[in-house]
Amino acid sequence: MADMKSTFLDVYSTLKTDLLHDPAFEFTHESRQWLERMLDYNVPGGKLNRGLSVVDSYKLLKQGQDLTQEEVFLSCALGWCIEWLQAYFLVLDDIMDNSVTRRSQPCWFRKPQVGMIAINDGILLRNHIHRILKKHFRGKPYYVDLVDLFNEVEFQTASGQMIDLITTFDGEKDLSKYSLQIHRRIVQYKTAYYSFYLPVACALLMAGENLENHADVKNVLVDMGIYFQVQDDYLDCFADPETLGKIGTDIEDFKCSWLVVKALERCSEKQTKILYENYGKSEPSNVAKVKALYKELDLERSWNMRRKAMRN
């Protein structure tokens, strides 16, 4: 696994070099420096699970056969396309949520001299995906399907983000709109498709498979993505920020998280009043009251039960 991660990071360096010398743009020294700094700050800093999943999935589909050097490179390149997609989403998501930290460091838009330039950087990250696909996959029989797949998943994710944002829109804070059904819909589109389905779908296309023949695989992966987000919602509230890599702000941001949805199901009239009075407010005292209510409702036990059920 360590060797594969090292190989994966080597492919990042190759792809970055390609982009820093893309003939479609006449770079200045300053613009090339900016781009390299932006890429190194935003693309390879996560756990890389999404990208490495492409390689692992493709290996499984090859049923134990050794991968050729080209297959290793191409599966890694597709993995990096997903990491680029993730970086694009996170750079813009942090601006929309006014977040403070990401991956144990300041959000990109909060870096000195970056600010709202980060919006254009996000657009560049999105465009890099198709530069990579064009350079390395244009001659492959599955190239058009790959482009369609990335376009579709990006659309699904942006649509999920839209549902999330309009549900939590400032000035219209209404907890009565929140339900498990709404939470699932947000998570399915905003997280599950690009984080869980996309890596496996890329591997399937590389292996010559028709995605329409694997609907059951898609359904299972979406369920895995929903479980992942439930866990992330819990950790956003209760995990140590140093362990989590960011300061959780779901309560302050009035997010439709699994915790608040489950709380609304269990609250007495008095507890509901506490939730309505404090949820979505940034003062530490308000946040503390919501967290205390979660503990009073024993949501940790519910989360652990759901986790055990998913594992079984």
C-alpha cells in the first residue's frame, strides 16, 4: 500500500508538470508559481482515498493479474482527476460556508493574498480535469464515457450542494423543513456519487465494462456514501478538530445534518424549543446548548447502533 501511494504521488508530479506547461496557455513566471502553489496546497493534502480507490478497484477487476505500467499510470491519473474534482468542490464549498480550516490548515481563500481569487482557482481546478483526460485518455475507446461520467457526477454534486444551500439559506431558517429524507437526498447527490460511485465507475470503464450493467453496484456505493456522511456529521460535532483536520461548523451553519434530524425526531416540546432557539447561531454558548441537547438525547448511542448495522 505504501509503494502504491508513493507511485500515486509520483503520477501527481507528472500531471502537475503537464499542467504547468500546458501549451494552450502562455504562462508567465508569476502565473506558473501561483498555479503550482495553489495545486500543492489544495490537491494532494487529503487522505487520497478517492483516488487510490480507482487503482484498488481496477486491480480487483483484473482478478489478480499484474497491471502493466500503462495501466498503473492511467488508473492513477483517473484517481487524480477525482482528487482534482474534490479540490475544486472544497475550495468553493469553503467560501460558501465561510469555513476557517480544511485539512488542519487555513482554507485556501483565507490565505494571505488569495481571498476571492480562490473562486477562479476553483474554476481552474475543474478545467484541469478535462485537460488531464484529453491528454491521457483521448485515444481510449472509453474516453467519451469518461467525459460523460465526470460531467454527470459534477452536475449531481453541484445539484446536491444547491439543495443543501437553499435548505440552510440565511433569513429562512426553518428546522421544520429538515427530515431524514431531505438529509439522504442532500448526501446522495452532494457526497455519495463523487466520493464512492465515481472511483469504481472509472475503474469499470477502464476495464471495458458498460456502467448500465452495474446498477446494483451503484446502489450499494451510494448507501456507503450515505453512511460515510452520517459518520462525518457526527465527527463534525464531537471529534477533536486536530483529529478531524477542520473546525466543525454544522451547528453554526444551520446544516441539515444527521444529528439535528435525529434530534428533531426525539425532542420533547421543551427540547424542540431549545433547538429552535440555538441551532444556526455562532455564539459558543448557543453551540454548547445544542451539543448538550444531543448528548441528552443519547445520539451517540444511535450513531453507534447505525454504524454496527452498516458494518453487518
